[in-house]
Amino acid sequence: MKERPAYNPLDNDDWDIIIERLKESTNPRTINKCILFLGPEALISNQKKKEETNEYKSMIDLFCDRVLRKMEKDGKPEFDEAKKKRTPFAIKEKFLPAYGAGKGQSLWKFNFNKVYQVENLHPVFIEKLPYCPFPIIVNTSPDELLRTIFTEISGIRGTQYSFFDYKFNSHQNRQDIEPPDLNTPVIYNLFGSIKQPTSIVSSPEDLLEYVFSLISNGNMDDEVLRDIRNARYLIFLGFDFESWHLKLLMRFFYDNNDSRVSIEKEEKGTYAHPWKLENQNTQEYFKKLFNVTFIENNIVEFIEELYEKCNGIRRTIPDKIKEIKKKEKLREELLPLIKKDELELAFDKAEEYAKEFLDKKKQNLLYHIMSELSGAYNMFKKNQSTGETYVIARSKAREAFMDFITDDLFA
């Protein structure tokens, strides 16, 4: 019987090491950085596995669920075989023949894009991860979720993006990448990008070709890969440590041949929370060869605690972007209230914002809209106008309020 691996809690010494290395990594001249690797199962959704537990499905779980439901609903005979192995590779081998190669590829991509949306992600990836000061985040999923979150939602507008194209050795992807610092992190899609479909590793055959390309050609001609290989600390979340290719990838990232750097293997540190680790022999193998400490914190807990520990060195966003984000949130709250004719409640929310951010001219415009409505209401209550007049006044106020939050608020 195989012995089960044991996980270690992160103690204060571990956290001190990680935070110190992250602090050093915010300097673009630092070569020995701390790099975060997000494996295929690292992106966690906001949907629980069971309502009574605190465990969440991964985004891959959601995707597999969706394509399997599609096959079952359409009565595809390949469904029974596809559901036995819940991995994208295995399901795709049955999915494409079930629908025909051309249509199958289109349906596969359509369902992938439907799942990999910001609204399906656990909030920790939106509210906390972007502000943890990793200079480089290596993403093994081909989606652009992280890029969208960093640049458009979290306000890290200096975020850079690149990906490894195993068929073209990444030459076309690295021209504009500057040395990353606190406000210009790099998101690096290691297994290709959805924007370049031919770069995506989507089958066991692709994976074999990919590993050969990376190891034989991806050495030092890609600046991001060079930074990763020179890193002093690596953090792996959501990987299958029983897979053959991870051993080769870790050897590639651990063996450094950059003449600028001299790092002994013993000086490198790796922390990992695996998606799959079945026996103690595997654990001992990675510990011996790559100095891996397997941590018991689940991915959400790890990011939450890391965020708290990074207090003082987190990324911050400019005040202007904070203002824009508040405006966007305010608009999301006000639109449904106005549509439901709850103008008084909407005004109260808008007034709080106006006092903090808007100039006198816009504040007065907001107050004018509500004073017109208030005056019409008082006239109606005093029987000095008809109900129809009041309804018309309220309708005009609603239209003016809508114009205000869609135009004037963001002018």
C-alpha cells in the first residue's frame, strides 16, 4: 500500500522568506525573483462542490461539467466514455468526433469562453491576487482572464502580457516586454494563448511536442523565461505532481545556465499546493530534486493569507483609477434602482458619492434633478397639481437621472 504524502503548514519562517523575496522582487534590477505558477487547477470558481462545505470547484471542473452536459443533452453515444475521465484532454478526444472536427472545435471554444468569465471566478482572484507583488505570474491556462482582471478590473494598467508559442519559439511575443516591477508585472501564458489558437497545448501529442520545443529551444532567447529560470523562489499552485511532464518542466526551470547568475539548487526554494499528489515517493522525489515544500493551505486560503502578509508591499492603484472603479460600482448599483423607480434611494447613494468626488457644478446638477422631483411631489400632496402631472414629473426626473449617471457622472 502506498504511503500518503503529508502536507506542511506554512510557519512564520516560511512566510518571512516569501515576503522578503517578494519585497526584493519589486525592484526590476533584481534577478533572483519570486515567481507564482498557476496550474491547470489553480483558478478556482465561485461555485461550491457541496453547499455545506467550504470547497470550491475549479474553473476546469466547471468547463468539464458544461461540455459533458452538452454531450449528454445531445444524446451523444461518446458521453459515457467521456465522463469516465474528467480531464479536458480525455473529454476532447470524445467530444470532437461526436460533433465532427470543424463543428466540434467551434463548440469546444464556445463553451470554454462561456466558462472562463470573470463572474465565474472566486473573488480572491479579483480582489486580492492582483495586489500581491509577484513580478511574474505564469499561467498554464490559455485564457486571458488574469490579463483582464489585472488591467481592466483591478486597475494594474501597466500589466504586461506574453505567451510561449511552442510552434514558433515565442520570437514574436517578447519584443515589448520590459523588466517587470511593482506596477508592470508580467502575466506569462506558458501553454499558449487563446488569441493564437495554434499555440495552445490541447492534446497529449501537443504536450509532447511542447515539452520538446521548450527544453530544446526555449532556453535564453525569451527574456521572461530567463527571468523565471533565474528565480530564487517558485510557488506552484494547482498542478498534477504525478504527471510526467511536470518533472521535465521543473527540471527546465530549476536548471539555470545564465552566466549572470550563480544559484545552487539548494539555494532555490519551492512551495506547492498540488491538485494531485498521490503517494509519498512522489513527494520525496520533488523534495530531493527541487527542494519542494508541499503546503496544506488550499489555494484560496493561501492567497488570502499572502495578501494579508503583503501589507506594506502590495500594489496600489492610482487615485484616479480608484475613482473610476467607484463610479463603475455606483452605476451598477444605481441603474436597477432607477429602472424600478426607486429614485429616492438612488439619490441617497449618489449624494454620498457626489460629496466625495464630484465638483460643485455636477453636485448642483444632481440636486437640481431631485429638487424638481421633490417640488412636483409637494405640489401633488397639497392638491395643487394632478396625479398625472406628478407622474410626468417623475418620469422626467428618471430620464434626467439616467442621463446623469451614464453621461455626466463619467464626463
